[in-house]
Amino acid sequence: MLTTVGLVSWAREQATQLEADMTFRQTEYGYGWWWWEATSPAARPRIQARAYAALAFLDRFAGVDSQWAVGGRAAFEKNEHEHSMETGARELGEVLRAWADQVEAGIVPIRQVDAQGARAVASSDLMEQVRGLREAKGIHPAAPIVLAGGALEVGLRSATEELDLPRPPKPSISAYAGCLRAAGLLSVQDMKNVEQMGGLRNAAAHGDLEQLDRERTEFMERQVTRFLRRLADIMASRQPASESGHPVYPV
């Protein structure tokens, strides 16, 4: 089960990530115009992808009409236009961190906390963001690829938590997939597909931009979408017949 503690932990980790790979800039003499800037061209798409993932997270778990989701999107978009995209990402991180504090204090409820719901976030909300990034002009292919990789990791992690499998020592796409493989849920071909998708995500996340183009972005979106659908079918088959309406078959 994806717990409140897990969601709060993810939100804080993501808020910290939204502050990474940036350098503070300001106009000469130290006053007036200021902004945050990516430390390198390769870092910018990573920051964008993190921001879109955070926005989708707030939409789902705080509520699309909540002050957190609305305020987070407004902070990101306002700073993106007035200062820089990176500045907007940092402001969004502050909103995410404040949401986590309020949830932990019991002041704000979480809209949806079950692992099955988290897989729905990955297959719908995040992948919709991936499509939007892929089709948008001026967005480097690395951004949708990183976000698609994030959706894949959320789906795999949520499946392991839903089945209460032992957590891997070091969380990663490969590690979560390995847990599901050990439990007999994923095939050898599934693992090959996961490794291929994970490799593309790593190339994008580590700035190997020469390997990335529109064709690879479309491939990543297509493969992750297919895999998340397959994962949903696998998880549905694990439910008792009384819950899913279908008999349970061994994997």
C-alpha cells in the first residue's frame, strides 16, 4: 500500500530535486534582476521533467482544484515567464514542500493514497504530460523521455508496494522490475523491455543528448504506455476472483 508517509517522502524528495542542477544569477552590482539558471544545457530538460511530474502529483494527490495544485502551477508558469523556467521549478518545489508539511501535520488530507491509484497517475496523468511535452515546440526530447521514465518507475514501485514485496536496497527502475521478476510477475522479455526503457531514461537524465531525437521520444512514450497497460493487466489478474470478477491464474 502506498502510504501517507511514502507520499510525503516523495514530495519532499521531489522538492529537493527541483532545486538541483541550478545556479543563481543576478544583474551586475548585485541588485535588480535575478533568476536561476540550469548549470548546463543538458540539465534544463531534466528540470522541466521534474516540474511536470510535480504538477501531475499535486493534481492527483492534492486535487486539481486545490490551492496547492493551482498555486503550484501559477508559481511555475509566472516565474517561467518573468524570471526563468528554473526559477519557476524552485517555486514549485516550495509549494510541494509546504503541502508535505501540512499533510504530515494532519491539516491537509490526501486525495488518494492507494498504490493502484499511483499506477493510474503514471499511466494517465504523467503519460498525458509526456505527450504534451513531445508535441510542444521548443522542448528538448530529453524532457518527455525523463518524465516517461518517471512514470515507468512510479508504476513499477507502486506494483511492488501494492503486493507488499520487499523493497530493493537502492530504488531504481531496474531494481523494482527485478522485484516483480523475482515474484514471477514479469517475463524475461518484460525485463529486456524495461532495461531498454531505463537506458533511454538514463541517457536523457545524464545529458547524453546526442542519442535523443523525436523518433526515440515517440518510441519511449509508446513502450512505456504499453508496459503500464500490461502491468495493470498483471496486477488485475492477481486480485481474488471476488474482487476482479475473473479467476486468478498463476503467472
